Amino acid sequence: MSLDVILREGETQESLLKRFTRAIEMSGVLREAKSKRFFISRGDAARIKSKKAARRRRRQDRQE
């Protein structure tokens, strides 16, 4: 997966860096790297997934 950020004419280094970090966040590269940082067994992954789903359902119920 390639991510190119090219310096535009008249653009500062700071705005280029800002665009780069935004592009990295949008692509999900950091999220994937953080999730693969430690080994999680299948059982633990299922438990985490169900907890997230329950939290999401509760949040939706509160908003409605």
C-alpha cells in the first residue's frame, strides 16, 4: 500500500506534514499497526468485539 504526498507549489513544510498525518489517519495504517502490536487470542478477540458491540448498542440507545 503506497501513500504519496507531494509538496505543492508554495506549500510550507508544516502544512505538508499536516496533510501527511491526515492521510495516514484516513488510510487506517496506524490503527492497523496498533492492533497488530500485541498477540490477541481468538477468544480474547471475540470477547473484545462483543464488549465493543454492547457499548455501541448502549450508546445508540441513549442517543435515540
